Amino acid sequence: MRLKRLKRKGLISMGKRPRPKPKKLPAKLCAIRQHFDLSQSQLVRALDCELSNARISEYENGTREPSLLVLLRYSKLAHVTINMLVDDDLKLKLP
């Protein structure tokens, strides 16, 4: 009952607004690949995920967002935290 009242007052929106997307994520993902001097196909193998070169391109162009699992693989490859990847206020620091 209380939840319905809060929703009517506009205090809770369940899926009505798109979530904010990290604006710098595509550039950070591209920077990781370039830092390790990998082609997109080499990156697919290094991430050890079921991805295509086209999907990597979509991530780097910002037309798609990677899943949490893919972000985790990127972060392990680059030895950075996921937070560093998705937080636009944090600069990407690669080893």
C-alpha cells in the first residue's frame, strides 16, 4: 500500500527513466585494447568471452554497453577496478 502511494507521488519510479550511462566507458575500453597493443580479435581471445569483433567495436563506439561479466574480464585484463571503468570521475590508470 505504501509503495503504491509513493509511486503515485512520483517519489519512486520503477523503470520509467533510463539509467545514466558512463560517458567515458567506450574510450576507456578502447584505451585498454590499445595499451596492450591488441586487435579486436586478439582482445576477444584475451577476454575469454563469447564475443565477436563487432561487439568489441560496438562497446568502443558506445552503441552497446558490455555486461557486468565482460566489464569484469576487462578489469582483470587491465588490472584495474570495475569502478575505475564505469566512474566518469576516475581516470583510467593502466600499468
